[in-house]
Amino acid sequence: MELMKYIPKEKVAAGHYWLLLHGRYTCLARKPLCQKCGLAHLCPSIGDYIQVKVQLQLRLYPPIKVGKAFLLT
């Protein structure tokens, strides 16, 4: 219902299809394209996805300590 304030009344029917296509091509379950998403500022899940993605990258490519600093690979 929160999205209704962003969709004009005459476009609600088309908005339904826009959201279906958005889910099919942008907000993918396994790898959402948050950086390309036009609705990212409204999305409650974007922070969760980015946090998980960073944790995964740190596990796959752990930082290397160089002196007192860390080098991200």
C-alpha cells in the first residue's frame, strides 16, 4: 500500500505489471541488482542484501594485513 502514493491512479493497472517486471529483471531472489534499482530508496531489504554481500566477499577475499593497514583484495 505504501507504493500507491507513488503511482498515479490512472497508472495503477500498468503499475502492477511494472512491479512484476521489476521483480523478474531487477529484484532477483539470488542476486538482486540493488545498484541499478530505481526503488532502492523505498526498499526495506537493501541494507540486508548489501550486508550479506559484504560479509560473503570478506569470506571469499579476506583482507591482507600490510604493516598497520589492511589491503582489500
